[in-house]
Amino acid sequence: MLKVAVLVSGGGTNLQALIDSIEAGKVKNAEIVRVVSSREGVKALNRAEKAGIETVVVRKKDYADEESYCSAMLKVLSECGADLIVLAGFLSVLPASLVKEYENRIINIHPSLIPSFCGVGYYGLKVHEEALKRGVKLTGATVHFVDEGCDSGPIILQKAVSTRIDDTPETLQRRVMEEAEWKLLPEAVNLIAAGRVRVRDGKAEIS
Ligand code: GRF
């Protein structure tokens, strides 16, 4: 059984999609052992509690430096025995040493087709605003492994979503979630739990 820790900062709809997919048996051999939030009082925490998952809040600003924040995170992750860390709308930057420690065991969902509309500053509605500004006909979502860079790790899965002439950033964000994110993230966890994803030469391969 793959033990999964999900890191969140906000609404937690991707967390919910994962909870529902595990409950429905669509994601096999995986259990969420902890939900870690970078903020107090967010809806993602309610979702976790409702599903009977233990939660913890770890706020970077409560620590004197990066090193002590990193130790606190590592403690939480090792205590719950996490094999895989899922960033589901997690808005803090993980310390490089933690990323190294969990190499190819951290995944993130990003609401665009990487390498478009990604990198520093591209999160939330900004991603969709820029996609619409550029007039792309296709956008989508990407699940990728997390490396020391920003949205630069090996790509695991991508799904395209069409833009519409009357889209606003809000309508596009919603459709990308419904049509891509909420499907891709559980699918990626399922593939990893089945041992079907490996990284070779900086690229993720699915068998
Ligand atoms: C999603 O759009 C995800 O792609 C991005 O942050 C958002 C989180 O939404 N990384 P939610 O908290 O899962 O509802």
C-alpha cells in the first residue's frame, strides 16, 4: 500500500478528487496518511477531516529559517511514513534539501500544459489569464515530478482542454479542473501505486 501525504494551501478540490477516487476503488493500493496544510482554516483541511484523514498545519513563517522549517516538514512526513508526497494546490516552496530527500517521490499538479504558462509567478488564476491573453486554443493540466526548479521536473501526465471564445479566467480555471486536473491527479497516483512510473534520463516513463 502506497502511503500518500497530500500538501495543500486552499480549496482542496484536487485533494477531494483523490479521496473520492480512492474511495471509489479507481485508485488502488494507495491511502492518504496525512494532509499537511501551509495555512490554517482552509477548506482542504475540512475535506480531510470529513474523510477521517489526520491533518497538520506547518507554516513556514513559524520557523526561524529554512533549515528548521525543513526539519519540521521532514518530521511530519517521516512520522506518517509517506512514500509519496502530492502537492495539490500547495503554495509554499519546498526546501531544496527536502526535494532531494524525496527525489522522484513528490508530484505536483499544474493547471497548464507545461512548458507553457508555468514557472515563477504562474499559479492560480494568473495561469489562465495569461493563456487567454495569448489566445491559445488548447490549454490543460500537467502532473509532474518536483525537482529543485519551478515546474521543471519530469512530466508524468498531461491532458488538453479547449479554450472558448467567451472564457474568463474563472470559467477556464473551472473547466481545466473538471476536465483535466481532477482526473489526472488520481490517475497519476494510481500509476505510481502500481509501480508503473519510473524516471530515466530526466523523463518519466509509464509502462
Ligand atoms: C489547482 O488549479 C492546481 O492545479 C494548482 O492549484 C490549484 C489548487 O486547487 N496547483 P485546489 O486547492 O485543489 O482546489
